[in-house]
Amino acid sequence: MKKTQGNGYLVIDDFLNEDELFAIQLYMQFEKYFPVHSNGWSKSWRLTDGAPFTSPCYIFSCLTRNTTLNAEIISDGMNVLSRKLLEIYGELREFLGDDWNAFSLTSYLYPSGTGLGWHEDDALYKGAYIFYAHPEWRPSWGGELCIIDTAVSSSAGLSEKVYDASENVLRLSGIIGGAVGPEFGWTIRDRNINESGIGTFVYPKPNRLVVIKPNYSHCIKKVDTSAGENVRCSVAGFFHQNA
Ligand SMILES: [Fe+2]
């Protein structure tokens, strides 16, 4: 394993051994997938981000040391990655802190034209990870993970200004009250990215694990049309406290 650490991120290359990687790739080909918007618009993705595919969400508990799906123990497939993440448990705690005892595991397929806009992960999470499982990737295929080099508050998605509407505007709009949302102005995140303007891109190299600290805005650049039928296949999840 080769490790690289920077502002807000840790990258571990050659994370799985050859058999483990092939096992995950086999499992991923036979996993059940559905569009991320199959239950209505999932607001994690902008309307312009396209519609990647996702698997059900598995949970690994550090207390029971089991991977589960809907409370059923899973001993193969995604469990290969759980065991490997457990092997670096101490290192993960050193990097993210120790305020978590579980993590989620979800597969994602990003075909050409899909991505994920700038965001921070939910404040409930103590960190996130992405593992790249596709067998091959090329520099022209896009799909890079970009991470800004300065942390922001967990409410960075809010508007940087509060636009209060007058009584007259409220009456004209038919809306009873409330400020105009960030859709019409700059968010705190947008301003931070604009001010800093510097960060890191992480290439979706096969068999690479990326761990991200909370409050570092990040995005997935769209997979380029030059990727053709090649799909960006990842397993991603969050470190959190199990309820
Ligand atoms: Fe994220």
C-alpha cells in the first residue's frame, strides 16, 4: 500500500490484494442497481449532475464486526471491503478522530455525462471514503474527485446573504415568509471555493482508497464522453456513530 496525505484527505493505493479486488469487481457486476433518483429527486445530486446508479446501503459495525444489509449479516461481496477497512481501523481513527463506530458501504456507477457537484458531507458524519473498483481508468475519461484545500462550516450550503423579501413582494409571490434561498445567490461554499481557488484533484485510479475529512468541500467531475462505455465504479461510505 502506498499512502499520500494532504489537506483534508488521505489516499491509499493498492488497497486490496489481487484476489480481493477481483472478488469486489465480480460482486459489483452482479449487485442490484437503481437510479439515484428512483425515489424522487435525491438532492445530493444537482439536476445537471445526471443520474448515476446506486446499490442498497450496507453498514459495518465496529462493535459487532459484521457487515449487514437490512439487519441481515453479509459475509461476502461488500464484506471484503469492510474487513480491509477494519485492518486500517487505527490509521482511520488517527486521521479522522475516534468519534465513530460504524461505516456505510454503497456502490455507485457513474456512466459518461454523470458527476456530483460541490458539497460537504452531512454534519453527522465524521468522514467519508471512496474506493475505485473499475478495472481500468484513463486520464481523458474525467470523473476526478476535487477537494478544496480549506475547510468550511458544515452549513456552507446556505446562502451567504439573507435576502429578506418586503411585505409587498411576499404578497405578490403568494409565499407567506422566508428568505430567498441560495439558488439565486452565492452559497458560503461557493464563496470559499472562489476565494481559495486552490485544491487537489484525485484521479480515480483503480484499487485506490480516498478518505476525506468532514467540512472539506469536494465534487466529482463529470465522466467524459471519451470514457465511452467505461463506467466509473466506486464503493463509497461515511464513518458515523451507530444508533
Ligand atoms: Fe461527499
